[in-house]
Amino acid sequence: MKRLRATCLLVGALVVAQVAMADAPRTVAITITHQRFSPDELPLPPGVQVKLLIRNADNLPAEFESNDLSREVIVPAHGRVTIYIGPLSAGRYRFFNDFNHAAQGWVTVGDPAHAGGN
């Protein structure tokens, strides 16, 4: 009886761990180099939360900003930050460096050929 109970508890714990891992956000990374985002386009599936790691390889601070994603964060020189975005509907979401507006990129959710501009 104790063995059956221990087996059931183990199976239950494994099921809970599997569900928790399934809900863990996908991790995506971008790097700021020469005041540009790389990559400058992030294709993502719709309806999932994403953990976005932003690394700044430059000697100057940068600001990751997106009105579309409602995010704004300063990334120190040679620093890194983590933000969470989503879940998102299909479309294109612009982001930029508020300290250098020429540096911009897009989060593209769903089929890029059918994604409308937000």
C-alpha cells in the first residue's frame, strides 16, 4: 500500500512539473550592437508569453521602447535586462531605441504575410 501511494505521489509530481514547464514562457534574445538591434525582427507564435532578454554590447546605454507592446526599459552599456511580452495576437509590433530612433525592429506574430501593421 505504501509503495502504491509513493508511486502515485511521484506520478502526480511529474505531471505537475510537466504542466509547469509547458506554461514557462519561451525565451528570445536580442542584442544591441553599434546602436542597432540584432535580430531586428522577432517572429513569434500567437498567444504565448515570451521572456525577452535584451543585451547591450555597446559603450552607450540604450532604451528598448515599444508603444505597441507597452514596454520601456533602459539597457545600460554592457548590461542586460529581461522583460516579458505577450501573449500577443497576430500582427506587427514596433520597438525602437528611444536614444537613437534609427534603431528599430519588429515583433511579428503569426504569418508575416498576413500580419497587419499595428
